[in-house]
Amino acid sequence: SYLKYGVDFDGDGRRDLIRSTPDALASTANFLKGKGWRAGAGWNEGEPNFAVLLEWNQARVYVKTIALLATKLAGAQ
């Protein structure tokens, strides 16, 4: 995954997912996009991006927790 989806977002010439927050976040976004993430589509169970999150981690309880957190961060109740 690192070789395929890693991104040098901070422009320092290397992909550093440990010490560079911009690289880590951009690489995560690139992974999700590569797995079929659709901007604007939902991420809760039964919605298109839920299956994409399962590509990251196949534990449904993990994905449901991430979906709940994302919903809270987005300001929805």
C-alpha cells in the first residue's frame, strides 16, 4: 500500500507517513480514492463509501465507529 498509495504532499521529496502529517493524510485520501471513494457519497452502513472503508479495515465495528466519528465531525446529529 505504501508504494502504491503513498504521497509526498509536503514536497520534501519523500513519502513519510510517520513524521509528516500532510503525507499521512494525503496518502490515506489517495488509498480511499484508489479503492473507489466517491466524494459526496455517504459513509454509513448501506451507503457507497462504507464498502470503501471496509477496504481499509474489514472489522465492521471499526468501520461503524469511523462512520459515526465522521458524522459527528461533519456536524450531523
